[in-house]
Amino acid sequence: MRKIEMTRRAFVGALAAAPLLAQDDAWVELFNGRNLDGWRPQAKPDSWKVVDGQLCADGPMCHLFYDGAVRNADFKNFEFEVEAMAGPNSNSGVYFHTAYQDTGWPGRGFEVQINNTQVRERKKTGSLYNLRNIYKQFVADNEWFKLNVAVRGKSIQVRLNGMLVVDYVEPTPPVIPPGMEKERRLAHGTFALQCHDPGSKAFFRRLRVRPLPDDLATPGGAAPAADDTFKRIIDLGVRGYPMLDLHVHLPGGMTLEQAVAKSLRDGIQYGLAVNAGQGNAVTDDDGARRFIERVKGQPVFVAMQAEGREWIHMFSKSAVSLFDYVFTDSMTWTDNRGKRMRTWIAAEVGAIPDPQEFMDTLVDRAVGILEREPVDIYVNPTFLPDQIAGDYETLWTEERRKKVIAAAAKNSVAIEINNRYKLPSPSFIKMAKEAGCKFTFGTNNARAGDLGRCEYGLQMIEACRLQAGDFWVPLAPGSTKAVERKGDILRKA
């Protein structure tokens, strides 16, 4: 009997910890599939039509608000689900905790973004707009997808086709995005759909809600502390800066699930990378494909860290093309005497009797990498071995900097602002900006405990006056990956 009781308790506990799932009879449909009964458009009602059982948004800006009988159109805690489809270059959204107004953007509540390929806006489908932004496209244009929003206490969760993409807990007091209305905080209200502009065509069907008790507690207990970095991430996201850490590893002590949870909590979308090359975790196409399969279905970018110069002979173009992007550094190379070294290992570098010769060789190798290899980001930039790192500003002369920067700019390779090593220096970043280079944030964490929140990169935005347009985002509409431009150098499949 005791074993049965323990099993029952474990089952009940698991149910309490799991995401709220509803039986079909717990849901209430909000759209009848025939007309706009229960829905109220703004001053441009012709922007909304019911076609073949679907709500169609097509025309001048007009928001469509639910004002039907369910809960008197006033919801606090709930699960809301909608099936949606967006056309090419379309911008739309779903609002909650909002209230009707005749014209303009809803002054209350939150928006979940719908945008697959619209080029003026980097925030993609599933984003909790300007609070937790997503920068990777997970659904295709002209493809139906399911969007689920759950509010429980101070918690907002957004799922896209079942994948958790937002897990935001509102702090106390709330962080209000700069320039947004004071009502942009969890309270109560109705739902709304967005017709953004005449070029943004979107469809909606099967809109339903599962109301939850108003006194529902926030899952997990206390809200996070809204420190200066927390606020800064939101502020920069509002201003269009992509909050991305594109150089994250899964070291011992950190599971994939833990990494994703931290990403969602901090509001920084990750690019998870596998080390690929001679002597590394992945050494062939099969290993590359296994890593991609491992992270499949997670709200992250997937990257290859190309290690050593041999990697181009170890992987095929078809395998490398499966990654969202590829990055490398100039920390593994062979000197003019045939000595292969990893420059972060002092013993492999050994004595450096002539630092000037060493630097000339390092710059030559870096330029060769940027010119020849199909990489999208140059990471750990300007790293120097411990033996000479103290002379960074002297050894990285203007001429040497210009050579590396020119090669990066010419070959459309973004330059990482690295959180672990605090590289490159502000003076290098300023010079690269003037040359037209793009930048990314990256950590290169060796342990679970040193995965921060891109603090060095946030500092460099101010110190170097970087603008949102100075940052590179993988898979941006209209862009090409380096493997598409230079992939023929890779091993033949």
C-alpha cells in the first residue's frame, strides 16, 4: 500500500509541475467560423473578412477585439490558442490583456508577434513583443501554425507549434519597455488580432480560450529580480538590437534543457554550437548530423564551430549547410616552421622569442581564414596567448588591425564581441565599425557557470556607439550563408 501511495503522490506531483493542458470540453471557442459575431473591429472594418471559415486580415491597419459573452471579454489567467497563417512579408500579431479603442495600436496589454519574413522587423513569430524577442524563423509563410499563450499569475508562456519559445515572469515592479504605455503590465482584459497594413495578409482560425481561476499562483514562486542588465536587455530589444548570444556550448554540467531554460529566463536567444574538427567532439558528417538532431525542436540557432584549419577537408557542403551558421577563430594554426598550436594552451605555444614575427604570422593566418573558409562569424577575435597578451594594444598595431578588419568586411564575416575574453578592444571595434563590419555577441562558455548575459557586448554598444543595424542576425531574409558562397572548398560528399 505504501508503494502505491508513493506512486500516486509522484503522479499528482508530476501533474502539478507540468504545463497546463486542457481536456477538449474545457476550451471555449471564440470564433464561429461564419461571421464577426463576438468580435469588434476598429474604424477600418473592411480590413477584416470571414472567408472559407477563416478570419482574413487584409487592408489598412485595423485591430479586431473580442467582445463576446465568454467571461464578459475580460480574462486574467487563461490559455489562449489560435491557428494562424501569414503571407510573405506579412506583419501581424495577437494581443491579450487589452481593451477596445477606435484607432491606433492597442494602448493596453501585450502582443505576440506574427512575422516570418517581413524584412523591416527582426522580431519573429512567437516573440512576446519587446519583452522577449525571437530572431529565428520557425514557421514558413503560407503555412498554418498553432500559437498558444498561457498566463498564470505573473507568468507568460508562449508556445509555437508546441515548442516553448517564451517563458517570461513579470518582475515586481514590472519593467515597462521604454516608449510604451504604462498599462503594458499584467492585469486583465480581452484578446485582439492585428491587421498591420495593406501589405500584411494574415489568416486566423479556431480561436479558443480556457479560462483559469483569477487567484492562480505564479508557477515557480517568486519573480526574478529586475537588475540593470535585465532592464538593459529589454531596452535594447525595443530599439531593435538583436539580443542574441551566438556562441554557446553545452559543457559538462549543463544540459540542453538547462541552457534553453536560461536563455528563456534571460531574454537572450542562444546559438548552440558544437566543436567540429580534428580532435574535437565532432569529426565527420555523421557526428554533425547527430548534433543537429539532438537540438531539433528547441528555440535556438544551431551552429558549427569549425576548429583548426583541417575542418574544410573533414566535412561536406551538404552537412555544413544543415547548420544555421558557421564560425571559427584564429586560435588554432600552424606556424612557418610546421608547428601546429592552439594558442589558448600556453604549453603548445611555448616561448615566443620574437613577438613581432608571431604577430605577423597570426595576422597572415587570420586573413587567410577570412578570405578562404566558408564562415559567417570570426569569434574570439584578436586573442593573444598568455605569453604576450599583456602587450595587446602595442602588438595589435593599426596596420595589423586594418588587415584583419578589411578581410572580414570584404568577405561579409561578422566580428564577435566576446564576453569570456572581453575581446576585441573598444579601439578595434570602433575601427571595424568604420569599415562597415557587422558584429555579434558571443560567450564561448567553458563551464555552465560562466554563461553570462553578454555584459561586455552591452558595454561596447555604449562605448563604441554601435547601432542596431551594426549587428548581424543569422538567416535574415534576403541573406546568404557563407557555405552557400564558399562551400565548394569543402570535402565532396
